[in-house]
Amino acid sequence: MLLGFMASRTGRWIRILAGAGMVVGGFSLGSPRGAAVALVGLGPLLAGALDLCLLGPLLGHSIRGADIRQSLGLNPEERLFRTYYERLSPRDRMLLH
């Protein structure tokens, strides 16, 4: 359940935003402790952006988000950004071609 959420589009965005918040907050402190927080924040930021789930190997799955989604029966091709084409109805998609 947790692993499926972390590999989903929403879970990836949460990891990206949390990591970016840690990086910005760490650098705004201007201390060695803040730099350490910023460095730790790069982990979730890059993992979410690169579609990696670091909890996967701990729970017996792959580290790649697409592999996790496929093994859990979710859409493995889920992208981080929804394109205009994905938001169209099937009928409208057919009319574009």
C-alpha cells in the first residue's frame, strides 16, 4: 500500500516537494547543519524526479518506479506530468489523428 503510493504520480510529487523544501530550508539556515539538511533533501528530490523508490528493495521490489507499479498492477507508464493528450476523452483522441 505505501509502496504503491510512493511510486504513484502523487507520491513522486510529494517526495519532490519535500526534498526541494529541505534543500531550500537547509540553505536558508546558512550553517553546517543546514547544509547537511540540504544534502539529505537531495535524496527524495532526485528519487522522485528520476522515478526511483528507495523503499522498494527494502520491501522486496525493484528500485525503479515503473517496475513497482507493474508488479502491483498499476499503470507502469504513468508520467510525472499529465499531457494534454492524456486529458482528452478516447473519442477526442481518435479525432486528433
